[in-house]
Amino acid sequence: MTTPWGERALARFPEDPRDQLRAWDASDEYLLRHLAEQDTPLSGTVVIVGDRWGALTTALAEHGPVQITDSFLTQEATKANLARGEVDTDSVRLLTTQDPPPERVDVLLVRVPKSLALLEDQLLRLAPAVHADTVVVGTGMAKEIHTSTLKLFERILGPTRTSLAEKKARLIFCTPRSSAARGTNPWPHSYALPDGIGVVSGRTVVNHAGVFCAERLDIGTRFLLQHLPSSRGLGKVVDLGCGNGVVGTAVSLADPEAEVLFVDESFQAVASAEATYKANGVPGQAEFRVGDGLVGVPADSVDLVLNNPPFHSHQATTDATAWRMFSGARRALRPGGELWVIGNRHLAYHVKLKRLFGNSQLVASDAKFVVLKAVKR
């Protein structure tokens, strides 16, 4: 990536030489170019929210920025990209969306996230640290910035306008009010699950901002909950890509002797899963881990993996994440252990499972979804 401060060699994480997707886009370049052209002072506390793969943090590393992200993979990408440029990782401060934000923000740079709820949550958390002289600039591709995005900046921080588009990217300029009623943060949000989904029917779900389907149970998870393994003695179970943790919580309620590992690369998701689990007074054993799938889980140590893999990486449609999840599950499962997958019919996950496991069994299906099972031989 060419920046006003020189070129930066960047890669996504985990790095894959076959991956043709870049670790930055035109909106990152537009923001950096604007900062240089306006000679924006970067001597105070610079906070970068929503950096996708560390492109902004790496480019501005000499100014000691604070990065705030919901993504474990983004943090790892940032560390790797800093190291690639021989920049000391101690020169930046890496925070998660669950960490307390800085007490003062002099420059706030926001890479607009896909989730409007996550943007709302983060702006409300940062608002007390923003002052009248804070420089606030948002960035994103034009298709990611909507009227609702601008209204959110304006409601929480102050008067907001947008730039002309360049290479299909736009900037957001916000002038903070010196003091204003920021409003109450509505996140996390709780709701009761519907009936007809087994042991979690009517139970409470807790969602932090940005977690998939924060307002209601998505139909894919609902279908999986209706077809979970029903036997006791499940052993060690992984809710892989746990989201709000409703699937793992269902397993713990059905089999209190099961050991359930909730894992997701989203800090917001794992916090939601733990809150959901605790809200239901589940008597079982559980561990909550933010990480890169099943990396770090010992081989041949797991009896059952339950997975609803994503098929998007930001704006890109890709099966790379699903493939890595399935591969990680095969390594972690004991011989005889099972991977259960819920997915849209058109994604043809049975083909991947047969390649990896040598088998794939249809557990249940409807017009849109399939539940598949693969056994490690």
C-alpha cells in the first residue's frame, strides 16, 4: 500500500499466498491521503476504530496510535504487518471493543463497520473522551456509508457531512459538540428465545453490539437447535464460531456433564456467549476463548464440534473461513469424533466435508438449510 509516509507491505491474517484479496482498500488510502493533505496534527492521542487488517494502524505507527477492534484476526494481522515493516509493536496500543477506551481522544479515525449497532456502541463508549477540538474522520466504501451512518455520528458526536466519492470511497467529517447529552448505550441487548427449539426455548440470549442477529434468533441457528445431538455423554464439545453462544448453551443444558468450549474471533461474540451462558444459570463446565478457530486446541482432544461457518469476509464472499474451520475441526477431533455443520444448501459443504473426512451424512434439511455430519475415522 502506497501512503504519504511511504510504502507498507501488508497481508491479511492468516497469511495465504493464494489469497488474492488485499489487506486494504480505497477507503484506507483516501483517509490517509486526506490526513496528509490537511496536515492533520497527529501528536495527541490518535484512536483508530474498526481498522480491517491493520492498514491504518501500520501506516500511522510512528504516531503511536491506539487501535480498537472487535476482531482477533485484525489484531494478529496488525502485529504481523508491523513486524513485516520492522516496526516495534510496542509503538501502538492494541485494544478490543471490550476494553475501556482511552480517557482522552484528540484524533478519532473510524473505519465504518458493517454493523450499525457496533458503530453506535463504539461512538457512545468513546464520546466522553472526545472534546471540541478532536478531529473526527470516518471512512468507508460508498456502499457502506448510508444516511443512517451519518445520522449516528451527528446524534452522538456532532454536526456531520460527507465528502465526494473517490474510487468509490467516501470520508465522513464530524465536528464534535463541546458538550452534549450522549444518550444511554442500549448495548448489550437481551431477548427471550422462541418456543419449539428444544431446551433453550424461552431462555434468555444476551447480545453485545455487532453480533450476528442481535435482535432475534436467525433461522439457520433455529434449524440447527431443532436437530442437535440428543444423547448424553457428549464429552468435550466446541461451539465453533459461537456468536451469542446459544448453541453451546443448549448443549450444556441438555448434557450438564459436557465440557463446552465457546470460541470465536469476535471479542463481542465471546462476551455475548459468556453472558448468555451465565444468564441461564447453566450447571455445566464451560470455557470462553477469543481466537483463530481451533488453533491452540490439542489434536485428538475433542468429541464434537458444532459449526455455523460464515461465508463472508467483510464485503468479500469466500469459503476460506469455512475450509479452515473444517480443517481445524478434523485435526482437533478424536477418532470417532463428529463435526456437525449448518449451512445454506447452495454452499455445498458436503463436498468439502467428503474431501476432508472421507464422509458426509445428511442429518436434516429444509428448503434453505442442511445440517451435515462428518465423522473422523
